[in-house]
Amino acid sequence: MLVIFGIIVAYIETVYSVLKIFGIGAEELLIFGSVPLISFILPLMRMLFFISAFVIMIYKQSRK
């Protein structure tokens, strides 16, 4: 389930990047300091979903 969420977030990140290239992205909506939060949060969420799925898989394999 977490891998699927990671893939969905990766797709959203790709779509957002393409929209940003075309100038349609809403990057100025959420800005913390000088860092746009959307550009920071999307890759972070993707990696967190994949890492947590990997940790859960290792935990389940080690219990057997």
C-alpha cells in the first residue's frame, strides 16, 4: 500500500514539474522563507513512503 502511495506521489511530482515548466504551477502559494514547500514536500513524501514500505517489508521478513 505504501509503495502505491509512493508511486502516486511520484506521478503528482512529475505532473507538477511539467506544469511548472509550462508556467502553470502554483509555486507561490506555499512559500516558507524562500523555499517553495510543494517542491520540497513532494520528493520528501515520495521517499518517506518508499522507505517506510521497505522497512515494513524487512520487519515482516525478519519475523518469519
